[in-house]
Amino acid sequence: MTEHLTIVTHPLVQHKLSIMRDKNTSTASFRRLLHEISQLLAYEITRELDMTTKTIETPMETMDAPILEGKKLALISILRAGNGLLDGVLELIPAARVGFVGLYRDEETLEPVQYYFKVPENLEDRLVIAVDPMLATGNSSAAAIDLLKQAGAKNIRFMCLLAAPEGVARMKEAHPDVPIVTASLDRCLNDKGYILPGLGDAGDRMFGTK
């Protein structure tokens, strides 16, 4: 992948996203839709995985069949909302290794504060896909990618549900080598750092918290 930002305009993605944006959509429906949309986004972000061949026997004959090459990829959830995307992607790629980066946003400074970090070994040999539904200011996402690079990751992609122009610009400045795949590039951030028109707080809507 070479483009810094890929917006997945597939009709099913856009339809499901519109339902998720609706403030009247229930927690259960929101969670289910996030699970479904994550698989559609994962299909896009894994489009150019490295391939090799393996000789197999079909019921009819021997063939050189295409298979994934290299170590199992690593999925990294940026807690807590990242788990909503993680579950769907894991269903698609069940052999993936999984890691977690815990960051929360200081409400005064809007800067990320780390509280948890646990990732698979040999990140330098894996495709690493970091997932978080919202790319808002980009500060937490950029900090998470910093931590992953410090842990050895070299081939990183970032998958989110919504992105704000400010967050995309921040990520491009901090990590121009990390492609972003999202379902929508929204208009802007408000003064509290929330995406507009957005869908509110993804974690709260997913878990039914306030």
C-alpha cells in the first residue's frame, strides 16, 4: 500500500456507517455493525499481503497454490474502543497475533497518556495493523505508532472507522510511512476534539457507558 489515506467507499460500508452515526441506534446494533464493518475494512487493508506458493494435492491433481508468506500478522488494539474493530478482524484472520496499547486522552491537554502496552514478539518480521475506530486529533494514534516502532515494528498500517482531517494530517506528519484505511474522512473536530459530524464517543456507544 502506498497511498497515505484510503477511504473505503463500498456501499455496504457506507450504509452500515450511516446507521452507526444515528444517535437512536442501540448499543447492541452499534456493536454488531462495528463488527461487520471491521471485516469489510480488513478486506481492504489486507489487500496487498505478501504471497508465496505451496504444493498441495486437490482431489483432482497436484498444484502450486497461493498462500500467505512470512510470520502471522499482528493486530494491535488501541484500547478500549479498538477492541470493537479487533473482534471482527480476528474472525477474518483467526491466526493473527494480538497486542494491546492502552492510552487515554487527558481532557485538559488532549494529549495521550499511556497505561498499558503488551504486544507480540518479532514485530519487525510481521505486518502490524493498529486499529482504533476514531482518528480525531491523531495524538493518541501517533503515540501508539511511536510505541509500536520502539517495539520493533517496521511495516505498520492503521485502520479506523472515522477520520478527521486534523488527525490524518497529524499522522502523516508523525508517521508518513503508515497508510491509513478508513470508512470516512469527516469534516472537522469540535473544540473538545470530537469528530464532526462523527458518531459521538465510539467506546461509550459500543459498551453502553457515558
